[in-house]
Amino acid sequence: MSQPDPLLAKILSGISDTAIPFAQLWQLLTRLGFNEHIRGGHYIFTKQGVEEILNLQHHNGKAKAYQIKLVRAVILKYQLGTKNEPSL
């Protein structure tokens, strides 16, 4: 049985939204199947079957807290990273 992703658990817990390294968030979204496009300092993540477009920037190497909340909402809405994740 695979181990749960510690970063995913940290994001879902909501207790440290200001302490998430942007590089780790980028890796998590990539593992969850998001496609990335870069426009200047904006990292735009899209995924087939997900209506929301995640437009993220970093500040001093950390993800912005309000954007972590947006990512958490999308992960919960679509049950991403879980066994119940719908296959596309």
C-alpha cells in the first residue's frame, strides 16, 4: 500500500498555509496530473476535468497563503490524490 503524500496532508490540514515551499507545491500539482504554463512570474496549472485554472506566483520561494487555500479547495472538490479520484 502506498504512503500518503506528506505535502498533500499538510495542505489539506490547513495549519501551515504560509510555510509551503513553492517548488514542492509545483511538484505536487504535477504529480496530480496538472499541466503547467508559465507567463512571466505566473505559473498557470490546468487539468482536464477540472474547471478551475490555478494561477500561482511565489514570494521568496514560498507559495502565497491565499493560493494554497485555492489549491486545497480544488483538491477537495475533485478528490484529487485519493482513491476516489475520478478517472478521466
